Amino acid sequence: MLLYIFFAFLAYLLFKLIVDFVIPVYKTTQRVKRSFREMQQKMDGQSSPSPQPQNDKTSEKKMKHSTDYIDFEEVKD
């Protein structure tokens, strides 16, 4: 008789573990996967190539000035 009560208690604990822990974790992971998949699809849809601005002389001058630098040489005494 005591053995039956022990197995019934183990079955109850296993049932509670599955219902209260395993199923919610499974549902949550599925929900997170689905939202990541939807976010990835949105990002893929937005990453269409945008038109490049035309190069004009003023933008070339700005770029040229921003890349100019003075070479530094160390002077030893």
C-alpha cells in the first residue's frame, strides 16, 4: 500500500513539473523564436539598397580635408 502512495506522489510531482515548468518554458522559447524570426524578416525587408548620393566637388573637398594629416617624425637628441 505504501508503495502505491509513493508512486502516486512521484507521478503527481512529475505531472506538476511538466505542467508548471516544461510546458511554459517550451511555449516561451517558441514565442521568442517567432519574434526573432519576424524581426529578422523586417530587417531583411528594410535592408534594400538605398540610392548613393552623387559625388560633387564640395563633398570631395570635405572628404579630402578630413583625411589630410601631418606626418610625425620623432627627433632624437
